[in-house]
Amino acid sequence: MLSVIMMILSMGTPGLSTTSSFNVMQYGAVGDGKTNDSPAFLKAWKDVCQTSKSEISSLIIPAKTFLLRPVIFKGPCKSKYIYIQLSGKLVAPKTKEEYKGSQINTWLGFSYVNGLVITGRGRGTIDAQGSIWWDNPCLGNAPSGVKCRPPTGLTLYRCNKFKVIGITEVNPARSHITLTSCKSGIITNLRLIAPGTSPNTDGIDISGSTNIQVHDSYIATGDDCIAISAGSSIINITGITCGPGHGISIGSLGTRGEIDNVEDVHVENCTLTETLTGVRIKTWQGGVGYARRIWFENIRLVRANNPIIIDQFYCPNRVDCLNKTEAVRVSDVTYRGIVGTSLTETAINLSCDQNVGCYNIVLDRVYIQSAIPGTKNTLAFCHNAHGTASHTKPSVKCLLK
Ligand SMILES: *[C@@H]1O[C@H](CO)[C@@H](O)[C@H](O)[C@H]1NC(C)=O
Ligand SMILES: *[C@@H]1O[C@H](CO)[C@@H](O)[C@H](O)[C@H]1NC(C)=O
Ligand SMILES: *[C@@H]1O[C@H](CO)[C@@H](O)[C@H](O)[C@H]1NC(C)=O
Ligand SMILES: *[C@@H]1O[C@H](CO)[C@@H](O)[C@H](O)[C@H]1NC(C)=O
């Protein structure tokens, strides 16, 4: 217990909380970028998580480079708030060997930690060294036909009331940040960066989560900047600069006939530059459930491909893409104040299922020009989409009542 380095007790000010701090250096971390510091971090974590002396318990990571093998920081913890203060850099192993024998879903994970605050103060960096996985996503020699999933960079699993603030993450093997089954969280001032060609490096994946705000962040990556999928509701996204990347997506939903629901999503004040799609809702044939009450407002497009798209025939690998009788229901989707340029002629593509259709699709003040000089106007395409359009260019005459 003497390894408790600083015990800062706020004196005499009622309402001010107490903090216990635990510095990884006091637990044997080396910080030379070569030594595996995971055991030291886990030892420190044990004290951070188990102390019940104060309202806030902090893990201090100083301005050095720490090599970490895959590691999960598990809760529940005893303090009301758990602060991870990252001033330095966390780097992942350079070889797949170093992932063997560990939880492979993620490189860094937090599970069942409530009141988690991860702060980088604009300096903290996470370098996931993912390029070793991009060409071959398997850990070893997988039998042919097996689809391997490399680890995500940072995963929060069942963490309630969290904040992630002011960190930079580069080059994850798969998604940069994954939220699974979390409630009430804020993600802000992040920089998430991977090459536009890196596979599956989503910026932020949100699933099974509710009441999540993501704002004021820069995301440049090889897949969706933000993907909101099954079981998510009350999600607000604002002030995101995205590109390269695949844009901001709801889905994909209804994979392999699953029942997937997403509702109450606001995407506002975002800029998408040279993305593969802009604002997208993607669902598989044969799925069940709904995507409803979704707002895309004040979105700026700079040379985006497929700026507005609802795709109820999503099937990226083009195998077994047969039409089914069921589809995830898409309704109450508003596109308001979407302005900018498109690299594809079809700027608006609302492709809805033959039987299920999409309902109450509202387009208002949508002005999308061609990004290619000298080309004719952009076009809108609909298939079985119901709704209204006002003040749009291209004009959208294909919506059904
Ligand atoms: C989410 O956005 C909506 C619409 O702008 C707003 O009414 C709501 O208060 C926001 N929720 C949070 C938690 O920020
Ligand atoms: C979006 O930007 C407008 C104009 O700058 C601002 O009034 C509004 O509050 C912003 N919305 C959000 C949710 O930040
Ligand atoms: C619209 O999207 C659907 C589904 O991805 C695609 O099959 C179709 O070719 C697109 N239509 C146009 C005109 O781009
Ligand atoms: C599925 O339905 C769409 C819309 O009716 C049609 O364009 C497409 O060709 C169909 N695909 C298959 C594989 O039947």
C-alpha cells in the first residue's frame, strides 16, 4: 500500500472531491518503448481500481513511451471516478507473436468500469501499430476460408458514464475505438488517424450503447469515420471532420437475419471530405428491426462520393446477396442543410427494400453540386422510398407519397 504515491486530500472545501493517484512508474513500468509494461500497468490498475479511499482514483501515465501487450483493465472499481491521465505514448507490439495467448478482440480494453475518464490533454497518444494486420488479418496460419478479425485499438465494454478526451490514436489493426454496451458517454477532442487504404479501421464504432455524445474530433481513416450499429439509441454526433474514410454510417444492420434496432441519432455540423460515402444508412437483406428518428443536419461535403445514401441491399462482399422478404425498417430520417460537392453523379440514392420500403424520408435544403468541373448536374435516385423533399438540388422527384 506504500506504493500509493500521492494522496491529495482537498482540505476544508466542502464538495471538492478527493483524489488518489497511482503512477505506473512506481509499479515497475520502464517506459523505454521496448519493455513489455503491461504487467506494471496491471499492478497499478489493481490499486487504482481497488482503492476506496477517495472519490477519484487516477492512473498516471507520464510522458514516456510504454510498450503494452494486449491488456484488459477490468472493473467494477471502488471509486466513483477512474481517471486515466495519459501524458505519454502507448505503443502496441510490432509482432503478432506478442498477441498470442491473450484476449485478441482488442489491444487495450476497459470493461465494467463506471465513471471512467481517459484524458490525453492533447498530448496523450496511442499507436496501435496495426499495419502488421492489414495485409493478413489472421494471427497465425488460418485455414483458408476463415475470416480473421484483428484486434481493435481501444474498447470500452459495459462502461457507464465515461469520457474520452484529447487523445490521438493512430493505425489500429481494426477500429480505433469501439463502444459496446455502454451508457452515457462523451467522446471529444480526439484525433483518429490511419491511411485511407487501411482496411476496417473505423474511427468510432458504437453498438448496444445509449446516450453517447461524440463531438469536435478529427477522423481520417480507411473505413467509416463513425458507425452506429445494433442496439444504439440517443447518439449525438457534432463537429466531426471526416476524411479520408467512408463517412458517417448507421449500420450495417440486419446481418445474417439479425434483429437490429437504432433510434434517435443526431448528426450535426460535420464536414466530410473525399469520403467514399457521405451520410449513409446501410442494412442487409433479410434483417429485422428498425432504424428510425435519424437526423443529418448542417453537413458540409467536399468532393464526397455518394453523399446521401440509404442502402437496404447492403452486401459488400457480393456473395449470397439474394433479395429476402424481410428488411430492417428505415423511417423518420431527415436530411436538412446538406451542402457541398459530389464526385459521383448520383448525389442522393435512396434504395429501399421492395416489400418493406422506407417511410417519412425528409429532404430539406439539400444542395449538392458536381465536384467535377464541366459536368452536368447531379442526380437523385429512389427505389420504394416514401417522403418529401423541399429546396433540393438535385431535385428529388422520385419519392413516393
Ligand atoms: C442531442 O441532440 C438533440 C438535437 O440537437 C438535442 O435536443 C439533445 O439535447 C442532445 N442530447 C445530448 C445528450 O446532447
Ligand atoms: C451547429 O452549428 C450552429 C452554427 O454554428 C450552432 O448554432 C449549433 O449550436 C451547432 N449545433 C451543435 C449541436 O453543436
Ligand atoms: C444506388 O444504390 C444501390 C444500392 O447500393 C445500387 O445498387 C445502385 O446502383 C445505386 N444507384 C445509383 C443510380 O447509383
Ligand atoms: C433485388 O431487388 C432490387 C429492387 O427490386 C433489384 O433491383 C435487384 O435486382 C434485386 N436483386 C436480386 C439479386 O434479385
